[in-house]
Amino acid sequence: MHAPRADAMTPLYDIAGVRRAEAQAVALLGGDGFELMRRAGAAGWRALLEHWPQARRIVVACGPGNNGGDGYVLALHALQAGREVRALHADGHPPRSALARRACAAFVDAGGVAAAADAALPECDLVVDAMFGIGFDGRADDATSAMLAALAGCGADVLALDVPSGVDASNGSVPGIAVRATRTLQFIADHAGLATGAALDHVGALAMAPLGLPEGSFEGIAPAAWRVRAAALAALLPRRKRTAHKGAAGHVLVAGGNHGMGGAALLAAEAALRAGAGLVSVATRAAHVAPLLARTPEAMAHAIEDPEDVVRMSAPADVCAIGPGLGRDAWAAGLLGAVINRAHALVVDADALNLLAASPRGLRTDSVLTPHPGEAARLLGRSTAEVQRDRLAAAHALCLRFGCVVVLKGAGSVVAAPDGRAWIIDAGNPGMAVGGMGDALTGIIAALRAQGLPAAEAAVAGALQHAVAGDRAAETGGARGLLPSDLIAALRHPDDAP
């Protein structure tokens, strides 16, 4: 694996980390907290000028804390530039923090209008959302909820400062009414909570203003995760020597395809081949062997009616991908038990996860689990809503419970390792929400494991390759009606040279 470009894999911080970095920066600046507020407001004004240079009527929605102070600083810049600007706060929630009061006073002293908001916002060309920032904890009183509703329904473009109001930046959840920003300008660091889950429907285009923090501001603060973008893919994929042969590219065994579900095993096998596996075998029901070979003659398909027969098949394989189309009957349970007992390097998906949830058992530490939120909920004994409320925490909880690598699928897929490392995939599109996409991911990760990547690296590279291929397929034929077979065809791309 080669080192990705610096902009292709960037650190994401939780709220505790951002607050600590801000406090350390203020200390390094001699205790002058207003300097960071001044920089934040100026950065917001520059973003406004860059993306909405013609906006003349600007409404700045300000909260009572320091995010509101950032908004008052921006409003002062707009006022001094001759724009028609109004700074509004929720009824009963004027500036509260000392820094916000200072910023509001400067705006008013310059002739600005700062007042409580009415039920509807005045007509404007742009709304600047500076209500909460990272301070939103999921709770809003009636007056604040009314202002959030006014922002959400105003119809104008919205520039959110740091975090769209109503989004909990600590975990990305949206517990109630929330602003859908056109653009969000984060301050100090990229927030992990805005990179996955429900937050993605609210942040719009994301950017980050580091505010020129002094050197040492992030001393002792570890990222909560790393954002991985498409530009990292070529560096993450395994490289082949000129003398490579099929044996050197690994052997994947796909185990699954119960009655009526042979297509899932076929998709996993095709994806494994397209992702570079040298050999792919499939252990499936007898009825699926002929159709599978007719479609994918490169695979070696075997009829398995007695689950114990998979032990013989598994001997030459490097990795077993189990779960696609597996079902939950005695045949499925026997197949899973036989594969686990064989102690393969495993990629576990679909009904294999549901069988594990019903009857937990130990797995090798280099196994990879690939649950969607519903499967993750069953594995953890939680509700799907609880998993989605904090996807990063749920992925770590699965790592702790099973002692192996986890890929929590969904918008902003999360990859977590038992050693505490985590990655969030910044690729993929809504067209990928169709049955069979997870089967393709299983095959891809298994292929990368077979080619020698360690479990965590294979999971990151595989989840990214899967998402990027989905984007490439959508660019070619559109996202609506995108099929797993379209994604699998897009895995083979000249930019990802072996």
C-alpha cells in the first residue's frame, strides 16, 4: 500500500477534541478568545463573498453562544460592505456569552439591527445560520424550535457556520427540526459527526476554515476518525509484480446462495473477480451451479448440500466470504459453523450476521463484519435508530463485542478496527440503495484480503473501491436504476492500475 495524497485522507475530530484544540489555541494566543471569533466571522464572510457575491439582503440567525458571536462578526463585515443585513435571535435568547455580547455590541454600534425573530424571516437573498455550532445537544425550547422551523422553511440559500442548526455534531444525528444548509463552513477542524448518517442530508457542500490556529493547538489530540476520499483509492489498492500469477492474487471462497437466493452469491463472486482475486470458488445449492457458470465461467461453482462438504472446498482458499444469500435454515447454520471451525480469514455479511446475532460465537481477530444498520442493531441488541444515532460509536461497539474489523454500511460508511482506529468513506450515492450492493462489497473486501491486505486495510480499501465504483457507474448511466452489476463492471478502471 502506498501513502495516499494528504487531501485524500484527512482527520476528523469529535466535539471534545475540537473544544480542547480551541482552548489550547486560545491559551497560545494569550487568552484572547475573541481573536478566534473574529477569524471565524471573517472566514464566513469570505465564503459568502465567494459563493454568493450578488447577495444584497442577508439575514444572520444568531444563537446566544459563541457561534452566534461568529454570526455577529460576519454581519458586521456585511454591514461595512454596504449590504442590507439583519441579525436575528430566537425570542428570549439574546447573546449570552461574553464574546457573543461583545460581537453583537460591535455590530449594533456600527449601525446594525439586532432583534428577536418574528414567526417568519424577512425576505432575503441568503440566510447565515449561526445559531448553535457544535453547541447543540439535541434539545431546543419552543422559541428556538420556532426559529429553526423558520430557517428550515425560508426557501433561501443557507450558509451554516460550523454546523447546520438542529444537527448534533457529536454524532451526526438529527433529533428534530434542522436546517438544510446549501453550504457548511466548519471551523478549526472537520467534524466526524458531519461525515456520516443523517447529517449528510443537512450539511450541503462541506468546507473547513482552520482559522490559523497556532502551532501546538492539536497537541495530544487524536482524530476520532479519518475521512477517505476517492483520490486515495489508487494508493490503497494492492500492487502486482510483473511476475504475478493467479496463485499470488489469492483464492476466495464464497459460501451462500440458498434456495431462491443464488444471485447474491453470484454477485459476490463476480465482485471478487473484478476486484482482482486470482481464483474464486462458490459453495452453493446445486440448483444454482449451472446458472452461475453460464453467467460467470471464471468462477468455480460447487454444489453443497451437506454443509460439512464445505470443509473440503475451503482447504485451498485464503479467504471465505460467507453470508450472501445464505438464509437462516439448518443448511445455512451448518455452513457458517463449518466455515468458522475451519478458521478461515472471514468476511461475514447478510444472513451470516443474523445467525451470529442469534447465536454468538468467537471469530478470528482478522475477520471482517459488514453489517447494514439493521444487522448491526441485531448484533448489538439495540434498535436500528440507536445505531443510526451514533454510527461511529456503534461500529466501535461491534469491534469490542466481536474483536474484529467492522464495516457499518450506509451513507458515510464507517470502518472501525479493534485497536480504536476508524475511517469514514466519503464516496457513494443514493442510487446504491438497492439489493445486492452489500453482496458486491463482501466480494470486494474478500478479494483484497486474498491479495494480502490486512483486515482493516482491506475493509477501508474495499469500502472505498465499492463506493467509487458506484459513483463511476452513476456518472455513466445515472444513479436512478443503478444495479450491483453496473457497479461491478465499474470496478475495472484504468485509474486503478494494478
